[in-house]
Amino acid sequence: MNEQMMQSIPLSTRIRLARNLKEYPFPAKLSAEEKQLVNETVRDALLDGDDAGNYRYIEMKDLSSTEAVSLAEKHLISPEFASSADGRALILSNDETVSIMLCEEDHVRIQVIEPGLSLDKAWEKANALDEKLAARLTVAFDEKLGYLTQCPTNLGTALRASVMLHLPALSRAGLMPRLSSTIAKLGLTLRGTYGEGSKIVGELYQLSNQVTLGISEQAAIQNLAAIARQIMEQETAARETLRTDNVFIDRIYRANGILQSAYMLTCSECTDLLSLVRLGAALGILDVPLDTLTKLLTAIQPATLSVQEGRVLPAAQRDVLRAQKVKEALQNA
Amino acid sequence: MLCQNCSKAQATTHIKRIINGEATEQHLCAACAKKLGFDSFFDDFSLSIPNFFSGFFSDAVPALAGRKTERCETCGSSFDEIVRTGMVGCADCYETFYDKLLPSIQRIHGRARHAGKTPPQVVAAEQTAAPKETAAPTREQQIEALQKQMQQAIDSQNFEQAAVLRDNIKALREEQ
């Protein structure tokens, strides 16, 4: 199996742990003031000494909605968390690999993002933060039900591990519906990149564990890694068959041509073209660093573009700016 | 493209659904999309989990009718509220409504018991409480311990001992 091709498939790995403080009701039962108290208690427990300098504590009400949506586009917070600022706060590491949502669905949601397929490393980092939290605050826990969460679907380990996969060849072969239903039988889900209910863009999928009770953290992670590798192997095999498809190769070159010369690009067109070019680069047809393309997939999102520009842009202006950014990035790559 | 529902306005909402492996597509204008319940992505996101989850509880509701409302002493939630919102009020609700919540939890996770890590305070508390527990293990715990021994016996190919353990487990189960 072509290992280099395999490694081009996973874009990032995320680990999310949900925790609640024993002495407070869950967030839906708290007023904005009580939420703030919870947020500050967690902040004081987690941010001290060496760590203080590495993190920022952000009250969501201090961010504009564009800034909040941009954080969601970067997967640092959930779209749901971005949709309301009331009593919510975020602890964000300066390198944007650790984000801790406070008073989202649960009091604390620790999230670690690592590039590529790196479940063990992400788990170690998230677990270290959890250990620190549990050493200082009493966490809601039950011997039988595990970590207690506002929504019973997260009981047990309250761990959600996910890997973002670029699956253009399997998508084009029409194999995704079948793959999704097989995966559901294994206690995992495969869905759009922005989670529950989000549509599939750029042939990017999020593979994550579904069952959290009755399975240890290690077992859940190993299971997910094993399935991710199997999907990556299938995608690699499907990509190999595309090498001899001239019509398809032509589409890859054309996509690259449009990205290098268009004056305006909408977000969805741009994402679709980047997906094709990324596939072309992984196949060795185009000489573009994968990393550049992966970064562009986030950088071209509407709110992220506006934040970079320092003001909210109307859609048409954003499309011009997007085309310009993509052109620059590809020419400098 | 015109809206497939009213055929008047421009379709701006495109809905793809896969039901039992069959994909269907709908193209709707904003007004019709809203009318038919396909709101914006963010709205949908915040609603979907509780709505989905409250479906799990639905059959437990009739049993509650005509009874005095039991409320969680810590946060004041009633079971009815938990059913409606799909969200549990506080950690103590899990204890107060344990029996009522359990069927729904089992439907989501199967007949499972927590198998992951335990917070340090709980580990420490268990260690001090341990002698009491070993003094009078419940039948369930005895069976669990015997099953473990039986598995070990099988793993080490000690089948005679495994057979004895199996009979012991059977006897304990019958007593139950």
C-alpha cells in the first residue's frame, strides 16, 4: 500500500472530552451569572503557572459574530457554541491546537486538534488537561454511568474522537452511502466536517466514535484508528484507478487552471476545486504542497476571510479576495 | 432554479437526504424551506440533538400521567422536563431519575457499564471504602468475579476448573 498516499488522506485529528462540575447544575439550568462563575472557576483551575502564558481566556460576548463564526470554521469551537455568546467563554491555546469551550452543552469541553492521523498524541494532551481539572475540581461522575453529561448520549467516557478524511475517490465512485451504513453498524459515524447535520463539502468527512458507555478511552481510540486506516486503504485503492482516467486527469488540470486564474471564487466552488487539486497533488499529477491546500480549505471560509481583512465584507468582495488569496498561495507554493 | 414547492421564488436551499441508502434532492426558496422546517444550519444544529433525544424518552411519558410530579432536589427538574428538552438538569438528576432514565440510556449505549477512566477523587474514595465492599459482595459481583476466573481458566486451558466455575455461576444465577 502506498503509505505516502495513505498519509495524504487524513487532514486532522480531534479529541473532545466533556466534563461537568459536580456542584453546579448543567449549563441549561444556569443563569448567565452562574455560567460566568463556572467559567472563571475552571479558568482558575486550568490556567496557572507555566500554562497561563500559553492560553487566552476569551469571553464570547467580547467577540463579534464574524470572529466567533471564524473560530467555528477553524473547528476550534462548535457551530452551536458560535451561535450564542450568552454566558460562554473559551480557553484557547496560542498555537490554536487546544480549545476549551466553557458552558457549551457541558460545563467544560476540552478539545485538542492535531494535524494528520494522530489520535494517541491528541488523547495524551486532552487527558493531561483532564487530569489537571480533576485534581483541582470535583467532576460529576458515577461509577456505573461514568462521566455525567447534560445529554445522555455522551455518558461514560464522554469522549468524542474524530478524524477528518479527504475521500474524493470513494465519493466519486458513489461508495459513500454504503460505507456510511457499514460504519454505523460498527458504532462510528461518518458525516460532514461541521458535525451533526452539516452537509458534505470538498469531499471531506468526519469519522467519529458514537458509543461512549461501556468502552474504555483506549479501546474507542484504537477502534477508530483501525477503521480510519481501513477507509484510507480503500480510498488509496480507489485513487489508483483514477490514474488512467484521462477525463478525470483533465478535470484536475482544469481545476488548477481555474484556481490560478479566476477573478472571483465562491466558497463552495473554491472548496470543490481545492478538493480536486488536493487529489491531483496526492496522486503526483500536480506539484503543489498538500499542506498549502489543507490550510487554504480553512483560510477561504467566509468569516475567516473577513477576520483576516479586519472588516465584514459583502459576498461579492469576499469572492474577489478569495480568488486573490488562492492565486497568491498557489503561486508562492 | 425555481423553488420546487411554490415554483415562484428562486431556490436557495438545497436539501439532500439519504434514507435507507436512497438519495433524494429538494430545491426550495428560503420561505418554503422555513415553512417545511429546513431552517438555517446553525438553528438546525442546536435543535437537532435534544429533539432527536427526546424521541428516545417518548414512550416513558404516559406512565407519568396523573402522578404527583417528582422533582430533583438539587436543580428542580422534573422527569417530564428532561423528556421535553432531551437534557438532564444536573448530576443528581441521574440519581433521582436513575430507573426512569436507564431504559433510554440502554437504548443509546446498550446494556453497558462505564469502562473508561475514573477521576482521582473517586479512585481515592473507593480505596478507603473497599474493605466494606469485599465484606459483603453482591451476588452480581460474585458472578462477575467468577466469570473472570472462568475466563482465566479457559485462557490457560484449565477446562476442568472452568467447568466447576461454570456450574458455580449457574447455581448463583438460579438463586437469583
